[in-house]
Amino acid sequence: MKRYLAAMLVVAGLAGCASTSEPNDETRGWTVEKIYGEAKDELNSGNYTRAIKLYETLQARYPYGRYAQQALMDQAYTHYKDAEPELAIAAANRFIRLYPAHPNLDYMYYLKGLVYYNDDSTSLAKWTGQDMSERDPKAASEAFNAFRDLTTRFPDSPYSKDAAEKMQRLVDALGGHQMHVARYYMKRGAWLAAANRAQDVVREYSNTAYREEALAIMVVAYDQLQMKQLSDDARRVLVLNYPQSAYLAKPWQVKETSWWKFW
């Protein structure tokens, strides 16, 4: 019995400490309009952490209605502005899942695309001026998919034109990434891997500026593999599509770059 009473006193003491240390909620008694207005002001002022807290409070206290929907949209945008791409994508996906018939659904697909498109968070990319084709292609692929969903589902959306333009840049970047890998394999003497990457460029990114070089790589790589027929076929396509190509006079070669040029 004594042990039971002692335990109860400890629990009561802990509860008392918790209640006394709990901060006051300044939003207590606020209307939904006031919470949303304050959150919007914080967002516009660049106080993203405070804005997020208010948007979350609004959604918890008033989970239904247009303010809750708008708060979730704003929350996704605030995370994007605050350089929190994972949280922005999570909020956007939640909105798409909860409100599939919302009139502003196109904007959420566009925002998703922007988050992935501007995913430039690595210090290496910032300090070396790395272009999109040299980055991890996963973000570029995700951005392309989001923009494609937007332009396919909402062709008349005011965001579709910009999304389509960014999709073309993404295609160029993805093709360029494949070329970076193909060149790396060529430099290493991995002829088959290089030929396969170059073939992917010819097949999947034929409307980019990398097709000519990809064909030239295939000519050399297949020749090194002693696959004369495939090498001749690649050269024939190169002649047909690029009769003035410099690679016809001089086969593709690895271009060595001085170490200091990297910086």
C-alpha cells in the first residue's frame, strides 16, 4: 500500500511539473480567419517556421473547410520557400490525396515539379556551378513526371506553358546525364557499358543535342568490341543525320581536362 501511494505521488508530481512548464497557447480563442491571416503575414515576412506552426494549428483546430485546404496548400509552399523539399513534397502529396477535385489541384502538381526542378541543395553544385545534367537524375525525373501530370491532366492550366518549357530542359538534362556516364565509361575502357548508355541517348533523347556525339561513341565503342556490323550501322546513321559531323573526319576521343579547370 505504501509503495502504491508513493508511486501515485511521483506521478502526480510529474504531472504537476508538466502542467506548469507547458507554454501558453497565444492562439487560444482565435478564429480561423485570424489564424490564417497571421500565418499568411508570417509567410510574406519570411518567418517560415512561425508560419508553418500556425498553418498546422489551423488544420488541427479547424480540419474541414476552405481554410484548412488553403492552409495545406500554403504549408507546402512555405516548406518549399524554407528549403525543405521533402516536407514540401509530403504536403503537396497529402493535398492531392485529400482533395482530388480541388479547383487548384493543378497548382499543387506544378509546385511539386518546382520543388524537384530546383533541388540544388548540394554544396558541390553551388560551389562548382554544376549544371542540371551533372546532378543526380532522380530529382530531374521526378520533376519531369510532376510537370507531365500537370500538362496531361490540366492542358489549359496557366502553369502548363512554363511546365512544358521546363520539361524540355529536363529532357536535355537527362540526356546530358546519360552522356556524362557514357564518356566516363569510354575513359575507363568499359566499351560495352559506354555503347549501351550512348544507345539510350539515341533511343530516348533523340531530340536533344547529344545524339550526334552518342552515335560517334557507339562507332568507337563497338569497334573496340570488334562488333564491326554494329559499328558500321552506327556510322551509317551518323553519316545520314550529320553529314558534316566532325566525328566523321576524326573519331570520338576522350577529352582530358586539366585539374585546375574543375575549380
